[in-house]
Amino acid sequence: MRAALILALLVAGAAGCASADNGATARADGSFPALTSVPRETDAITDPQYWAQVEAEVLAAGREMRANPRSEPAQPQQDPAVFLEDARQDLEQARQSHEPN
């Protein structure tokens, strides 16, 4: 049993290694592109106005989330036993409401 599991893991690992391309894309003729064709410039957004807008959007979303009544934490003085008893009573009332009179 243990040997079968080890064999299955080895086969799965070998299949994963064989299918990984390590980020290299071969051309149709099987050669790889030259490293000199890799662009040296960066694609990063360094515009301060862009990041100020992103920050404003994130802060607005945070304010909206905190304003939602469901985001408030449970009251610490709420006793779990009282909650459970209320839930049991609600369930019992629902069960009794479906019984024939």
C-alpha cells in the first residue's frame, strides 16, 4: 500500500516536471528567443496621481465596509447560552406551527 502511494506520487511529480515550461517559450523551430530581445524598460505604474486615486478608492471602500451594520463585532456581553436557548425556542415554535391542531 505504501509502495503504491510512493509510486503514484513519483509519477505525479514526474508528470508535473515534464509539463512545466519554466517560463521559457520556444519558437516553432525549437530555438529560444535571444536575451537581447527582452525589453529593458519597466511596465510599473509610477504615476503618483494614479496611486493617490487607488488609495482614495481603497479608503472609501474601507469606510463603506465599516459603515455596514453587519460589520460590527458581536457584543461581548452577549451570552452564548442565551443565544442557543433563543434559537431552540425559535426552532420549537417553527416546528409547532407546522403541526396539525
